[in-house]
Amino acid sequence: MEKRKLSFWQIWNMSFGFLGIQMGFALQNSNVSRIFQTLGAEIDNIPILWVAAPMTGLIVQPIIGYFSDRTWTKLGRRKPYFLAGAILASAALFVMPNSPVLWFAAGMLWIMDASINVSMEPFRAFVGDNLSEKQRTTGFAMQSFFIGIGAYFASKLPLIFTYFGVSNTAPLGIIPNSVKYSFYFGGIAFILTVLWTVITSKEYSPEELESFEKNKETFKKEVHSKEWFIANGKSHLSKGILFLVISALFSFAIYNYDLKKDLYVLSIGLIGLGGIAMLISGLMQKTNNTENGFVTIMNDFQFMPKIMKQLAWVQFFSWFALFSMWIYTTLAVTQHIYKTTDTTSEAYNTGANQVGEMFANYNLIAALAAFLLPLLAKYTSRKFTHFIALVCGGLGLISVYFISEPTVFTMEWLPMIGVGIAWASILSIPYAMLSGSLPSSKMGYYMGVFNFFIVIPQLVAASILGFLVSKYFNNEPIYALLIGGSSMILAGIIALTINDESKIIINE
């Protein structure tokens, strides 16, 4: 039994919800630093405020993936999560720009990002569930197209509203109406586009997916003995203790040498919590000699597919670069090019709006490149295509440093052409490489785990970029973009080492 071939419009409908999801993410990425700074955040403290976004992804995505793999309702398997996340995210988008104080805005970022992740995570598995191997490249490319279009439009929203006479400036500590109205529009678009996908798309039942899986020889379910669980539990215990020792030593160094407190995110929030998770998993396996939901998540992470491990470093350096761009572009442009940090000034808000244009443009480029990259991969390889795209993106980020006259072309388009090509590739090629190696029974979970290699670099960026910029670069955020550009080029070089032997198939 094989999966049915879907038409172009069926693939369009099942991907349409990503338009609203990405509008939510784009409004967050292009405006949250502006909101934080307006509410009084210092430049070197902004990265730590952003830690909410990756931390919620780290927690939420594998959990949602795990449960969506095990869900079947009248509404479907993945669709209940699309809808629940969309309702919560839309509400959060209405509240966020009305944050009265900085701590409230930081808390709302946690809620908003968690809600968006609840909607977004099952969409990746949705493609793997519904499309055959022949159509998955097209499916992920379609998602990239909607991501690009949604982010392009959302990034331009504040400027669009100013064309209609909405104020782009406000008194000290107040979010401009152009930003507020943009978030309101994004909230409405989010729920409507996800509803479109929920209403127009069908899902295969668990029984049908199981019958498809029987035709694959790439995955065999392993049944482990009690002795295996005891041995694996001991291994997790020893690794957990090692992580906690490293966490303690690192935290002591931060305290003893009075280093920037953001580094505690790395020492306690990432290494320490990872050690605690390993300890709990080890104790459960050693004493109970069996699996539960938590142990399953930990062990599946331990025994992830080989290509997933190979992609991990590429993802790490790619997303480290992207996070540096999202956090620091507004700060870098307003300070390095427009020579101001005064959030009430016309120069600052002109620069901030121009960053919105830059973000809009790289997403438009990504939408256009989404269907061209698979063609390039067909005649070369997926890893070479990813290498070229990431190098283009890295050079684009680095080029911002050399801009002296912020014209429409030199500022809003030239650096973003490379970034857009990289963004299109990051959103499609790694997932196309990965999906063919995943069993349908764990598709949602492994897509969630794959998000670890997106989230962890963002946590690292949030913890160390503020330290590096303040310690070594005199609080000049433009250097964060130089670090990010170099990181993306390194990701491209590592991509060439991936052992991707799958045949490139373009939808017929």
C-alpha cells in the first residue's frame, strides 16, 4: 500500500497554515528587541531576555511531537495541536505589544513562543505523514514558500501602517501604534490560516500509516531486555553526574570571576538541566527496568538516526547565526549606521523600520528560492546546495558592517539576498534529508528532537553574545552580526561532510 499522490492545491492547503505561523514568528523576530528596548532594556541585556524563545522550543516541541504521534481524534492526529496553538498564539499576539513593563513583555514572549511552537511543530510531521517520498521535497518547499511570504508581509506591516497615517513613534516607554496594529493583524491572520489547513486537509489514520511503514525496511522496532535498561540506566547516570560537575565548575567560574550573568543560561539552564534529565532517566531505567514517556524521549534522543547526528552541527552553526541576526540587527543598524540608541528619535525608528524592510526582503527572496534550490540539488547534491546557500547567507550578514550609505539597494536588498537564499535552504533541505529516515510512529517526536539543534544554539547565542559584545567589542552590536556571518559560513563547510545518499526527487 502506498500513499496517494496529492495535487498541487492539496499540498498548498496543507501548508497554508504556515503562512500565519510565520507571520507570528516574523512579528516576534523583527519587533521584540524594539519592544524590549522601548521598555527600558539595556543593549547587553537583550539577549538574555530572548532566552524565552529557544527555551520554550526546547521543552515544548519534543513533548508535542511525542503526544501528537500518539493522538487520534475526530479532528485528526496533528490538527488538534495546530488549532490549540493557533488560538493561544493569536491571543498572545494581541497582548504582547500592550506590555506595560519590561518583565511583563519578557513573560509574554515565553507564552507567545510556546503557543507558536505548539502549532508549528506538528506541521513538519504533517508533511512526513501525508506525502510520499516523491512529494516530500515539494512539501517542504511549499512550507518554505509560505514561511517566506508570511514573514515578508509581517515584517513590512509596521511600515505599511505608517503609510496609512498610523504613528510610528510614541512617548518614552510606549510601543508605537504601528507595531501594535501589526501584532493585531498577525493574530487574526494566524488563526484564520491555520483554520484553513484544519478544514481543507485530511490525515491518514494510525492503521493506514502502520501499513505504509510495513513496506519500509529502514526501521525496525527494538524490544530491549531488563538487562539492557539497567546497563543504559547506569550509562545515563554517569553522564548526568558528569554534566552536573561541569555545570557546577562553570557556574563557579562565572561567580568567582564576576562574568556576565547571562552565562548562567549555559552553565545551569543547558548543561545543568541536561544533567538532571540524564540522572532522572538513569534512575528510572535502573530501578524500573522499563520505559515510560520520559525514558522513551531520552532514549530516542540517544539513538537518533545517523543522518540526524550528522546534521546536528550544521544546524547548530546555522541557527546560532540566525539568532544573532534576529537579536542584533535592529541594534546594529540603529547604532552602527544611524548613530543613535535613543528609541524616541526619528533616526532610531527609521532604522528600526528599515530592519523590518531587510527582514521582509530576505523572506521574499526565500519564497522565490524555495522552488529553485531543489532543482539545483537535483543536478548537484543536497549537501552542496546547502553549502552554497549557507555561504551566501554568511557573506550577506558580514556585509552589513561595510554599509555606510543606507540606500534601499545597499541596505534593504543586497545583504538580504544571501540571507534569503540561506533561509530557504535551512527551512527545507535538512528536513528533506531527514524525513526519509524517520518511522511514521516517531515522526512528530523526531521532528521535535531535531528542533534541539535549532534551540541549543539559540540558548548558546543568548548566553554568550551579550558577554562577547560587552567584553570584547565595546558594546557595539554590529560585531554580533560578524560573528553570526562567520558561523553560517562554517555551517556550510560542515554540510559538505554529510553522508546524504538519498536520491533527489522533484515532484512530478
